[in-house]
Amino acid sequence: MPPRLRCPAACRFSSSISPSRIPLRSAALLWSSAPKASTPARRHASSQAALPNLLRLPDGYVPPTKPPTARPSDTRKAQLLRTYTSLLRSTPLILLFQHNNLTAVEWAAVRRELNVALSKVPVSSGDGDDVASNIHLSVIRTRIFDVALKLVEFYDPSTVGPTETTTARGAKTAAVYNHDLSKSAFDAVKAVTSGETPIPESSAYAQLAPLLVGPVSILTFPSVSPTHLAAALSILSPSPPAFPAPTRRKSPGYYDPIAQSGLQKLMLIGGRVEGKVFDIDGVKWIGGIEGGLEGLRAQLVAMLQSAGLGLTAALEGAGKSLWLTMESRRSVLEEAEKGPAEEAPAAGTPTADAPAEGEKKEWS
């Protein structure tokens, strides 16, 4: 084994970065930047003893990346609640399914067939290019989802006032803590649960709460796309002739025993579209819109055009009838101004122009 050689340069470099020197220098810099106060002429305490006092934060300091919460924010329930509230606020179309003990293999088969059916939807339908890739089928926890519905429906973050906090330098400032895990959000949910805040029967929560019983899964869409909704219903809840199941030739994996076992354990119970609750018939009506959103827009334009043409015809008809009435009245008044008409001569009476009977005209 070769002997170890000591390198003076390496020793100096390692000693310069040793941990024993870094705190001393940092303490010296912090002590020089700290405000000067009346201190004795000579201080015998070391810089290492003064370092903890210099780096101590104020008592009322709140980190900006971790605002105060009513419940622990690092638990799985808290993160699920934030996920569900964000999902309800940003997702315009949600379908609710009840599932009965699907295994992991069955879930994989169901999602596989759903993705295959959504990938066959034409992109030129006007609903967007990335709709199919952002449609997800997931299992939810009903109790936390129920709390998220209460937050979205009955909690208004704009009504929360500012709270006085302390910055890292000790200055007082005002901050608003109105997130979904805040004390104000917790009080709003508690008031709804205890009955202090009445729940209207027409609210979305009152209509969806009876459906959140037992195991529930949701199918989320990034936009209201009737064509993609029809493709999803043909797989998860087929009902011919509007939403027939795919044939064996087009989709042989759909008739796989594992996929069929998983699909038979799913049942459509309702949907939430643009904040409004729809039953099964309402969901199928949205999926049955011909041509998707483009077809719906065309129907709306045609309806507005027909309404405009009908209004124009009605206004023109009223004007024409008024003009005819005024013209007839004008002719009657003109005849009345001319005076009574001359009496017509009796039959057989000679006139100045017509000669008497028996008279002969002489012709030159």
C-alpha cells in the first residue's frame, strides 16, 4: 500500500470550509447588520452564544407558504378535501356512478375500454383536441366529497376579512386567510352541518347528498362535450338505440369476461353539469345532442333567425294593413269632397249627344 502524502494546499482548503468557521463568520455578519443598542463597552459572550438570539423569529410570525389552518394540513384527508373542492370548481361535467366491489383488474379493464372509445371520437367535433386525454374515472371518499360540496355551495371566501400578522422582520401586516382549510371555511361547514345555515331544496348539495351513499366513483370531463359524453355512456351505461354498446368486431376487448364483470358492477346515478344536477334522463339528453356543441349552436342560431323572421313578418303585416286602411279611408273622403254624383238620365230620354228616336241624321 503506498504511503499517504499530506498536501498543504488541501489542508488549507479543508480548514477554510470547516463547519467551525462558518457559524462564526455568519454570526459576525448578522451582528454587524443588527440594530445597535446600548451595550456595555466589553462583551465577554462568544458569537456562538449570540447566534440563536439573532436568528429567532417573532412570536406572531406566519410563514407565507404555510398559512394557519383549522385542521392539520399535512394529512391525507386535508389534501383530498382540497382536491375535491378544486375539482368541483373547475370541472363543468361530472358523472356519478355507484360501484360494487370492483377489483383492480376490473378497474383497469373498464378504464382501458373507456379510453379506447374516447380515442375514436373525431377531433373535428369542435369540443377541443385534449378532451379525451383529460377524462378520468376515479373513486372518491363520499364523506370528504360531501364536505367539499358544502364548501363549494355555502362558503364564500370574499366575505372573510383580513387578519393582522407579523412578518419576519417584526412588522405588522394584514393578510386574508380564506382557503379551504381555514378557520372560516371550517365554521361555514360546521354551521351547515349543525343546521344553523338552512339548506335550500333547490341547491345542488340538497339534490346530490342523497346520492352519496355507499361506494361512489366519478367521471370528470374538462368541458361539456356531448360527443365524448355519448361515447362514455355507450361503454359505462349502454342503452340502445341512443347509446348502443360497441360491436364485437369493433371492440373485442369490451366483451372480455373481466371487462364485462366490471361494467356490470357500475350503475349511473346522476350528473352535475355547470353547477346544476341532472338525473339519468337529463344526462342522456345532453349526450344525445346531435353534432355536439356545434350542432347546439346551429340550432340556437336557426331558432333566433326564425324568431327574427317571424317578428319582421308580423311588423310588416301590421304596417301593410294600416296602409290599406288609410288608403281606403282617403278614397272615401275624396269622394265625399266632390259632392253628390249627377243623377243618371231615365231610360229612353234623349240627350244632347244622342238624337231622338225616329230622327235621321243628314249626312253630307
